[in-house]
Amino acid sequence: MLKERIAGLLDQRRPGHSLPRDFYVDDEIFRADMQAVFETDWIFACNVVEIPRPGDYLTLKVGDNPVVVLRDREGGIAAFHNSCRHRGSLICQKERGRANRLVCPYHQWVYELDGSLINARQMPEDFDRAAHGLVPVHVEVICGMVYICLADEPPSLARFRAGVTPYIAPHMPDRTKVAFTSTIVEEANWKLVIENNRECYHCAGNHPELLVTLVEFALPDDPLVKAQFQGLMDRSAARWDGLGLPHKPAEGGVEFRCIRLPFNEGCLSFTMDGKPACNKLLADFTEPDLGSVRMFRVPNNWNHFLSDHILHFRVLPLSANRTEVRTTWLVHEDAVEGVDYDLRRLTEVWLATNDEDRQVVEENQKGILSPAYEPGPYSAIQEEGVIQFVDWYCDVMANRLAPEPAMAAE
């Protein structure tokens, strides 16, 4: 059985090494990933400013689960399974849109924005509309980030909320707007996409645009913090302390990471010259040199919160060897394109970096198919984040897919 097979593969795993091949290529294990991870954990869906008005909606697919996230009439955020209670047709069939009510295109059943069924044409008089509302999905909003959970009983987000809010709230994400969104499909397993994100071991050989501004160390006590970086970190920390902005690593364990780190000396933003990408700073900031709050949460998002813009990255698995990566750039709600920011300049670093990451993970996927592949050792210096992610994944799979105990013979 699959559970026993996964348990056997986990038993074979060598700590500090990449996973056995089947975890990256096998269709059955991919379906187990969706069940144990993406249908059980909280999943980053979008930012609230992507659906600013009542009736605005956004759709996504979590495995086989189509979901619609919307702004209700009271201004709150709700989410529902995007499946009509009549015969199951998709209701919202576009990636995003706006509707006064949700109308199924198939047979025109009509739902209120709270999910209640308000009209079902030509059904009998005793038909119970109240019993046929849309099936809700759990929603939590944290610093403008919308998380959804498909599980009947979702895990707690209290620790995450408490840990990241002091870092992110000063950037006032609710006072931003979407400047640009990019969605690409990477021909690789979702875990390879996340592993690649959790290290910068590959940056020097693959990301010339990113390294114009990004410092490669991940923590203030990282061995990569050489003398010049230590001085930069010390000066930045003193400035942020004066502004009341937290910067030391949050206590996120293996669930999340949140820290404020500087850019390279003289750099203020992710641009090719290091100067701000948007001249209208976020929130009420007057100081442009705020570095970047780097936030990552398992299993599917990483983010950067700067003085002048915000970046959200969302990962959704499509199959064992295909993964969707969606990037959203947010700027101040009053920023004017062509006046306060140039769209090409705002996006060029991460558009290039995303494409470079796509290439490296796709080549990684191809190489894992080789008969010569066997799990290789991670660098404890450069790939600590990868080790943490893989350990988390293996623990999740071991605990949530544990084989059923054998029945005792009577």
C-alpha cells in the first residue's frame, strides 16, 4: 500500500541529504503530498488588495479542489469551494473578476456573496435552498495576506500571526495596490521549487540581476557574514532599532521564517542600480533604507517587504512534475505608474530571477530522472533552510500518512 511504501522510503532517507527519487517524480506520492500537505495546511492564496471591493473574487486550484476567494458585502474575506451544489460545475470560471452575485453558468443557480443559495430555477416548491449553499473554506487574514485551509479542523495560525505581524504591519500592506502579477509554470516538482528558494548556494552562478542588491547571508550570524557585511548589518540594525522596526529572526521553528536584512551597501531596493523602484514609499515611511523583511512559510509562499514595494510569491503544485509560481508586486495605493514608478524597472530583477530559477529547477528535475541519481548531501553552511524544509516535509508525511496499525488476530 502507498502509506507503507512512503514509510519505507522515509526510513531509507539519510538525514541531511536530498530525498529519494520517488518523492520528486511519482504520481501516487504527489497525490499523497496534496492530501497530507496542501489539503491539510494553511495555503497562501492572495493579498486582500487583489480583491478590494465587494464582489471582487479570485480563483485558484489546490490539487483537485477549485476555490474562490472573495470580498463579501460587509467588506470581509470569504472563501468557498468553487463547485455548484446542483451538479458540481465550476461557478467562477475566470482567474479573477467581479460579481454582484455568483451565478453558475451551467443552470443559473444563484448564490449570495455569503455562499447562500438564493435562486434555483424550476426546482420543486419543497426544495430546501438553505441546505444547498456553497461549501465554505476556512480563511485567515494576516497582515493583508489571505490564507485558506481545506481541512475540516485547520491547524492554529496563532504562532505565525504573532511572529510575523511586528515585522510586516509597519509596511501597511492594506494601503497598497497591485502593480503587476506574473504567473509561470515550472516543469518540476513543487518540493524542488521550494528547496531552490530556501538557499542561495546557487545564486552566484545563476542570479546576476538579483545579486546586484541581495546580500547572500540568511542570518546575522551566518558564516557568510564577512567583515564588510558585519559592519553593514550592525549599521542597519542600529538604524532600524532607532525606527522601532524589528529585525532579529522571529521564533518560527520549521513553520516559518521572518527576518529583516539589509541590501548590499548603497542599495535600497530590488532594482538594477539599487535605487528605489517606487519613489512613493509604503505606509508613512520617510526612510528608504529599510532593507527587506524576508518571510517564508511552509508549504507555499515567500515574501519580501521593502520600503517601496512588496513582493508575494505563491507556489501551487499542478502535477508531480509541474508547479505554478505566481508573483505579485504591490506598491503604495496612491503611487502612479509612469510618475512614481516605471513598471519595467519595478519588475525586471524578479522577472529575470524567476525565469532563472525556472531553468535550474527544470534541469534539476531532469537530472533526478537519471538512473545514476541518488540522494546527495546538503551543505550545512549554505543549505540549512533546505534541510529544515525537507525535515519538515518528512515529518508531515510520516505523521499524517502513518500506516494503520495491524488488527490483532482473534
